[in-house]
Amino acid sequence: MTTRMGRFSKLILIGDIRQSDIKNSGFEKIYNLFDDKKSLDKGIMTFKFGTDDIMRNDILAYIIEKFEQLK
């Protein structure tokens, strides 16, 4: 996919580094690889959602906050 991008195209990669059922997916490595100033200068942006971004319901936000304490 990335080798087929045309001019003015956008490519969006989405993943969840906290996904517990997928071990060693490599997504976090790719995220960290492009999470720097040089990538940003080239127009490559990274973004992480936090618990404040959860819109599903309050109980889910609470559960994710508790899981974060396990780290």
C-alpha cells in the first residue's frame, strides 16, 4: 500500500498498542520509528488517544485507567 501512494494522497495507519490478544504486532515499533521531528517535518504525524478521548462510556474509561496502573 505505501508503495502505491499517489501525489496528494493520505495514508492512515491505525493500531492499538494495548491490544492484548495480538502479541508482537510491530505496530508500536513503527509508531516509535516515525514519532520524531524529522518525520513530522516530512508531513508524517503520529497521535495517541488517551482516556479523555473515550466516548463509548464511563466504565470503559475507568477500566482502561486501571489497566494502565499495571504497567
